[in-house]
Amino acid sequence: MRRLAYISTLLAVWIAGMLALMLGMDSLWHPPFSPQALFAGGYWAALSSVALAEELVEWLSQKTPKSVVLLPPRCHAGLAHH
């Protein structure tokens, strides 16, 4: 539950960063140029993109299918015994 809240928060930060980035890029063509929105939006969107990707990979890697049976840690399958 905590991980889902963290992923949702990262997703909200990513959306807000992308919106600020789009606002900054839109202001390039219109007179009130706002470089703060461009830089802050790019920074937060990039930061949350990396954190979100890392968190999603970690979350998806923990879900192992039930049909997969893992070998014991000291199992030497396929090695010949002398």
C-alpha cells in the first residue's frame, strides 16, 4: 500500500513537471517568457521519471509467478560429483 502511494505521488510530480515544462515551452513563443517554469518543470519531470522507472522496475520484479519454483541456494544442478 505504501509503495502504491509512493508511485502515485511520483506520477503526480511527473505530471506537474511535464505541465510546467509545457508551460515554459509555450512561453517561448508568447511574450511573457518564464524560464523558471521551463527549468523547474524539466528538472522535476526528469527526476521523477528516473525515480518512477526505478520504483516500477523494483515493484514488478518482486512479483514472481507462482508456477516458478526456485532452486535451493546450495543446489548444484548439472554439476558432476567427484
